[in-house]
Amino acid sequence: MRHLRDIRRASPHTLVAADRDLRAFIAFCATQAIAPERADVHAMRTFVATRARAGLQAASIQRELSSVRGFFRHLVRQGQLDTNPAADVRGPKLRRRLPEPATAEDLQRALEMPSGDGALAVRDRALVELFYSSGLRLSELCGLDLAQFSDDFSEVRVLGKGRKERIVPVGRKARAILRDWVRARTGMAEPDETAVFIGRDGTRLTPRTVQRRLAAWAVATGLPGHLHPHKLRHSFATHLLESSGDLRAVQELLGHASLSTTQIYTHLDWKRLAQVYDAAHPRARKERSGSS
């Protein structure tokens, strides 16, 4: 845990989860009368099966297994073990549930509605436009400082997961409302506040406040369904992929390390895929008139 906190600089949420997961594993080892550092691959498989029989969801078992895998990896690095017994042990397959993206038509209609009166209404509109324009994560948007934007607001330098930096374009509509917000922000911000998005108190918005403001904006504009940051990110990726078909470009814009992650977030609807297949595959195309 000290290694995770001091060397890996893990977040408080990660530290709490890892502590809970490792304690569960240590408790399992006690029931098997083995020391945790003496567990082998068979013990690891028994651990997974035991947690599944206890009713844990697949995602929880996968997280526990990941924590234990990291624990053994640390012991190998410290020279206390030769091999990681959890390295090749796989947990139950996850059933990934994708958020339903908002339709382009619904978002377009909502974003064309008047922003409302006051600086905070402009800010809320800017939040939505930037999420949808650039596909940012909630943590990335909340962490934005003014200095991360180019002078004309056409690009933003984003610090993503693992502190990896990427540059993301900002759409024309988002640029316009961002300029309006930055002008309005000037009289609200605390003297030393660098955050782009601030609240009534002049300090950086918290993730929870952003979530609440998006939900309220959706209700005010009549947007169907509950609106949250990841839904806008998913909508950004889905609509961009449907228009361009360029999976690699979407991967770069989202800041995904793995292309498989992008494929999960940006699924195309099967009706459109079938149409592409029928039109393009040589064994699926209809014969042209006059051909034998």
C-alpha cells in the first residue's frame, strides 16, 4: 500500500479499493491455511471460483484479481517471489454495458436553444459544448486550466489517464461559447484561480457539480433521458465514428491506450454495418443490371 501511495501515486479511490481487495484475498488464504505469498496458480483459481460462488459480480472479481496480481508483481520486483501466480489467471468474462448515446438530432436541437440569462447559464452551455466537441472525460474537463487552450481556443492540451498528454481540437460552436464564458468568468474568479470552469464561489468546479449542472441543463432544454459526462463522451465518439469510419483517429482523440477500448465505446449500429457489408463485400453485392 505504501508503494501504491508513494511511488505509483495512486488516487485515494484506488487505494481504498486495493486495500479492500487485498484484505479479501488474505482472508481467503486464511481459510485455505496458506500464507498469501505462498499462493500458487491453483490457489488463485480457487480464489476466483470462491468469490464467484459468494455472489460477487464479474467486475468486482476482475478488480480483486487485478489488485492481487499487482500485489504479486510487487513481490516479484522486490525479489520475494520468482513468478507471479496470478499473471495468467483470468476472471469471469465481463458483460460490458454501453451507455446509450444521445442522438445527433436531439443534441443539435438542445444546443440551438437559447442559453438562458446570466454567466452561469453560459458556463453550463460551454460545459456541454466542450464535452460533445472534444470527447473529454469528466476528470479531464474539471482539471482544465486556461493555459491549456490555444490562443484562439481551437485546441486544448488535455492531461488524461496515467498523466498522458494529448492535444484535442475544439469545434467552432464550442470555441464561440467558450470565449463568451471566459469573458464572463473574469469578474467571478478568485485572483489566483487558474481553472477554466468555476462556480459561484469563484473556485474550480467539482466533478459532482458538473454532473448536476449537465442533468439540469438537459431538463431545461428538453433533452430526452438523463445526461451525464460519459454519455456526451460516448455520443462524441459514436457520431464521429459513424461519420468518418476512422477508428484510429477516434482512439487518439479519446486518449485510449488500446484500440479494443475504443471499439467498445464506439460501436456502430448493426443496420448500418449490414448496409456497408452489402454494398462493399464482393460476395454480397447485388449483380449489376445486364451482367450474366
